[in-house]
Amino acid sequence: MSVEFTDDPQPRNNYWAMWGLPMFGLQDPAGALHEINECRKAHPDRYIKVSAYDSRHGRQTTALSFLVNRPQ
């Protein structure tokens, strides 16, 4: 799982800034929620998304990605 943020949500903008390091093998959802909330506190005026990874095929691929913060 990783948390990323940007001020430009244009669909062609693939390069969002990463909040911390990716959390591979995360078992506790409280850890993910903590990082999301810390990113929201630091960047309340930015779009924030979460990407979930799937390593079942021997490589880290994005399985799910969704927005968790949208500025006013």
C-alpha cells in the first residue's frame, strides 16, 4: 500500500508525490489509516490517493487505487 498526493488530478498525471515509503506486506489496517490521516493533516488542500499492491504473481502490481481526500 502507498499514499500519494498532488494538486493536479489530471488523469494523465501519473506522477503523484509519495507520502513516506510504500508499506509492502502491511497486515494491520490501523497503520494504513494512520498514514492517510497524517498526510491529510500535512496536505489538506491536496488530492490524496491510496494504491493497494498485489504480489501474487511475483511482482508488485497495483490492484486497487482510490481517492481518500478531495479539497474543497
